[in-house]
Amino acid sequence: MKSLDQAQIGVEYVVIEVHTEDEEMKAFLFTLGCYSGQPITVVSRKKKNLVISIKDSRYNIDQELAKSILI
């Protein structure tokens, strides 16, 4: 198991868990469609942010969020 910030660009992974004690962060990621069993892909990296693809949508997230998503 590794976090999303360690993922390769263009490879589809499956979210295993959102690992954080911050309930607001969990709720935010859930609204994006990021929860266990969902396919997720890192589209690109920009400085300290990642562009990810979930459910045919793209989002820009920071390293803190990426580290809490286990794949």
C-alpha cells in the first residue's frame, strides 16, 4: 500500500482507503468521489500539487490530500 503522492502519472490505481483523522478532509474527498474501491489516476504533477482523475472529472489537489489517499 502506498499513498497517491507516490503514484506514477497515467497509471490507474484503486483507492484502498482515505487515511486521515480530519473528518472535513474525508467528507471533501468523498464529495469528489474519492472513496474505497474507486479508480483514480494521477494526470500530472505541478510543483506541490497533483491533477487527478476520478469518475471522468479532473481535480487539482495538494500533497496533504494526496498523502491521505492510500492506493
